[in-house]
Amino acid sequence: MAAPPAIFMSLSTMTLAPPIAPPPAVPADFKRAWLLAPGVIWMLLFLLLPMSMMVYVSFWTQTTFTIEPVLTLDSWRAFFATPTYVGALWTTIGLWAIVLLGCLLLGYPVALYIGLFVRNKGVQTMLLVLCVIPFWTSFLIRVLAWRPMLGSEGAINLILMQLGIIGEPLQILLFSPLSVVIGMVQIYVVFMVGPVAFMLSRIEPSLLEAARDLGAGSWKIFRAIVWPLSMPGVVVGAIFVTIMVLGEFATSSALSGRKLSMLGNIIVTQVGSLKWAFAAVAGVILTAITALVVALLLRLVNLREEL
């Protein structure tokens, strides 16, 4: 019998190399932390750090022309002891409530029509684009455009006089709280229309048809189905309007003739006067009010589940 080839003999005597060990598995917690790191760093650098600095500066010692990093409560006492500052605080809260209500009353019907009665996605998009056309122009131009409209010889007064509704021009339309409310509602109502229209467009028509088949009227359908399902959009729109209105200063300056001061105007004035501590106090109060309102709004709806 022939001997086995040498190649087979060498293979039989060859020692197999040990298998390469796989790399150690990365813990899931480490992966999660690595993915969250950019967002956490961003929030720390551009949110928590500036806010902490603002709170810290609000306790500095403020004199007429200088500010020293000596901690004191004088700026806080001066803020709440000055009727101008306290009045600006209540004016800001009052205007926010009125503007928010105006945006809801004016924007909800528009969103209801776009999201519920217009089922063509292309037409919905076109109507929403029409709502945001004013944002193609400068914010300041949109604010100042109300002056010739609301003035004593403006378009609104002329139309009302020609129709015989009034006998003389209305002076309350310009350089008054009403003019500020009108300007803010017109500017920010679109932020209520968009989220509400999005939520309403998600309602299935078959759900409304089933409610009608069961004998529910229009008001019952709105109260039991449409309004609850649109609440996430209302909350999101209210948050947008709240954040922007509470920080406003340009609209009130342009349309009130500087007769109306909000906290934003106080901050701008104090910064211009190099009174950083007073401006920081107003900023901390404004931030706290905004955070409180947003937290209360978020308690109405669980946006994580709804959206």
C-alpha cells in the first residue's frame, strides 16, 4: 500500500492556531451616554451656563456707573420696591394673557378649516404657506406697517368713518395697549395655526362620520372629539406664543409710543444704561415666569405620547 503523500502528513501534524477573541462588548449605558454627550454639552454651554451667570450677576453690587462682583440683594429689593418695574411685570403678564387668548380665538378657526375641512395635502400646504408669507418681510417692517393702519387718519379710521360707524377718528387704536395687542396677535397667530392644523389633519374622517351616525351634533363632535385631539397642537402653539410674547420689547416700543413698558423694555433700557445687575434681575424673573407657564402648559398634555 502506497504511503500517504507528505502534504497530508504535514497537515495532520500541524497545530491549529487559537481563534481570535472578539473585541469586548461596549456597555449599552456607555453607548447611550456617548450619544447624549453632544446634546448635554450644548445645553450646558448655551443654556445652563448663561442662565447661571445671569442669576449670579443679579446679586452683584450695582452703583450708578459701576458694578462690582460683591453679592448683595440690593438689586432685587430695588426691583420690587420700584413701581415702574413692578408695573412692567404685571403689564407683561397681562399682555401675554390677552395676546395668547387672541391668538387662540383667531388662529383656531383658521387651523380648523385648514386641518379638518381641507383634505388635499397640496392645498393644505399652500394655505399654510400663505399664513407664513408675512415672515418673508422684516419683523420691524411688519410692526411699523400698523402705524398708518391704526393712526387717527389711518385706513381703519377712514373706513369706519365712511361707513358711518364712527363720527370722529378713534384715538385708542394707536399708541395704546390695544395697538400693541393687535400687532402682537397679527405677528404670532401663525405659531398657533401651524401646530393646531397639524393635529387636526391627523383626525380620521371616518371617526367624525361614525360620531354623526351615532347622532352626535356638530357641537358634540367638536367638544368630545375635535377639541381633545387638537389639544397637543394648542399646547405647542401656546408655548411658542408664550416664549415670544414674554420676551417682547420691539412691538410695545413701536406701537405704544413708549407709553407701555414690558419686562423686555426694562432689560433693554438697563443694559443700555450699563446697569447689568438690574437687567439680570429682570431677566431672571422673566425666565422664571416663562418656565412656570411652559411647565403648566406641559402638564395639560403629554406631548411625548400625543406627538
